[in-house]
Amino acid sequence: MLRTEGELKKIFKQHDANNDGLLSQAELKKAFQCLGLWIPGIRASNGIHHADANKDGQIDDQELNNLVEYAMQLGYTVKA
């Protein structure tokens, strides 16, 4: 599926259910479900493991690029 980096970021940010600026594992699971990925719970767990630089268990704005990079590895290519 072809998406821009901005589209992926927007989808992830839309799933910040409590609007705290952080993406929890539960919020990421819903985002990956929205993207149509299989086993979204595992994808969310792996996404946090891949992108969570400060190891607080959540994805903040500074770590969002790492999350988009992880999503691209799952087959979401980014248009230049």
C-alpha cells in the first residue's frame, strides 16, 4: 500500500484517543487495525520496541519518525 510519510503520521496521531500527545500500545493497536495489518497487537508491541527511544512504553512526537520507519518495513511504502 502506497502512503506518504505525512499520511502515516496523520493516521497514527488520529489514534491518540486521550489527546495526550503520546501513543500507547492500545492506541497503536487500533492504528495498525485501521491500516489493515494482521495481528495488530503484535505490530503495536513491535512498533513500541522499534520506535520508543526513551523506553517509556509510549511513542511521542520525536519518536514518530521511527514508528513510520517501522510501518514502512511492514510494507507501507512512502511516496517521495
